[in-house]
Amino acid sequence: MNKFLDPEVRWGIIGVGNVCEVKSAPAMNLIPNSRLVAVMRRDEAQVKDYASRHQVPKWYTDAQALVSDPEVNAIYIATPPNVHLDMTRIAAAAGKPVYVEKPMARTYSECKEMIRICEDAGVPLFVAYYRRALPHFVKIKELIQSGAIGDIRSVHINMKQVLRPEIITHLENNWRVDPEIAGGGYFFDLASHQLDLMDFFFGKITHASGYSANQGKIYPAEDIVAGSFVFESGVLGTGNWCFTASKEAEIDETIIYGSEGMIRFETFGKGEFELWQNGLDPKLHQFELPKHIQLPLIKSIVGELLGRDFSPSTGISGARTNWVMDQLVQPRVF
């Protein structure tokens, strides 16, 4: 990759929607040697309103104009997945590092093209799988690597949600369940975080297979997925996701089973997890999460660009998650 020569990361954002209100964009001004200097959205009234409320000095309604701004030297793509590839192409052509929202793209094929484009342009590519940098998940990885629960045997993901899950923001245009925009349904939006965490904990998944269906017939995307996967490390995994369950059945639980204990946590819950070790009482580990939840990951990206840190979430790792999702949703049985 080409060396980042500036002493400061000056962000330009393409697509300042809901995710930029609290989760991500405000963090850019809280990190040393990092500033948000420009935002873009096609709707002029909305982008002017965002820039005014967040004290952003510049706004645009055209992505190319924002990318071409000489003051902007890093691009955050916060749009729906269907334009991630095109926006990455524009940013990379300008020689500017790319930070893209998750899922990285609609398909693994699109992810590979994004990686190729950035490699050819010599710019780094990062993906907003921010849970890799949150303190409770970092601690879980440390416990796994230290052998706190012995040799890891398997992991099981269990997610059941009602038709309108409370753990996501609902918009007037619910693009999250339109495969043409999102690549799939809530599985792509939510399970991508869970599967990426599995990659963070255990490394690359080398084999995956599953089935998906549209049981509710409420929207065009799949609403139930079940599958299994194998990690390069030898750990085995299973997952079951349903997005038309009853309120009483709602659950967000991942359990890691080891030869000497287990770890249980919610992916979308509080910053905590349960540690169970043979012969000991279960222990609840609790951590305070940042108000701007992407701050730790963005801080690592700024650090990598300035040559003093490394980001745990890259285009390479993000693409692996898309590959797994592609395998799990095929074939759709009905």
C-alpha cells in the first residue's frame, strides 16, 4: 500500500444516514489527529441539516465532488451495500483510503472486486465490523487464546427475532430486507456481525453450508437460515437464525464450548459475557461501552494510517464474512 503521508486523517463521508448520527461519524472528531471535514448525501436539505447539526464545515450532494475535495484524505462509505463497490472505485481512483460500512458488499464477488480495486490503487480498505475492537469481545479473545476454557471444541449461534427486530433502526424505506440493495435480509445485516466475530476469535472459516427460506413471505429476502461451518483451526460451528419468531422466543446468544468450560454472550446486548470454568462458579464480566460505538475501531484505523497501530477489520477479513454468508443462504429451499 502507498504510504499515508499526511499527519492528520481528514474524513469525508459518503451517505450520512442514521449510522452517522451517533455510532460512527461523531467519533472521528474525538480521536487525536482525526477530523470530519466533509459529508455527502444526495438530498440537499438533509445533508445541509446534518452538516449544521454536527458542525461539519463542508457538504456535497455528489460523491465524486466530495472525493475530489483536496482537503479530504480518507473516505468513509456509509451507504447501503448496493453502492459500496461503486463508491470504493471512486475513492480508490482518487488514491484515498476507504472505510466501508458492513456488510462489506452484497456478495463475495463484489468484495473481491473491492479488494482488487484498492490493491491496484495502493490504498488500504477497512470494514466497519467494530465489534472486533470492543472491550468485552477483545477480552473474550484473550481468554480463548490463554486457554481459560481449555481447547475450543465448538461454537453455536442462536438468534430468534420478531418481524421488526428492536435491535436495529427501522427506516421508512426498509432496504435491509431488499436483496437488490442489501444482498439479503436481516441475516446479512445482523448475522454478518456474529460471523465476523467468529472469524476474529477463531480465524478463517474454510467450509460452510446451510439452507435458507422465506417462511413469512413478508418481504423478498430470506427470513430463516440454518447452517454449519468449520474453521481452519479445527473448531466446528453451527448457527440458526429466524426473523419471524414470537416475542417469547426472542434470543441473541452465542456459546463457545471448550474442554474446560464455556463462554456465553449476546452479540447485540450489553458489554458483558459469562465465563464458566470447570469447578468454579460462573463469572460475569462487564465492560462499559463507548457512546460512539465505532470509536475504538476508527481509532485503530487512524492509528494504522498514521503508522502507529493496526486495524483488526480489513477488506480481506470482511470479504471472508461475505463468503460464509453466501454459502449459508444457498440453496434457498422455498
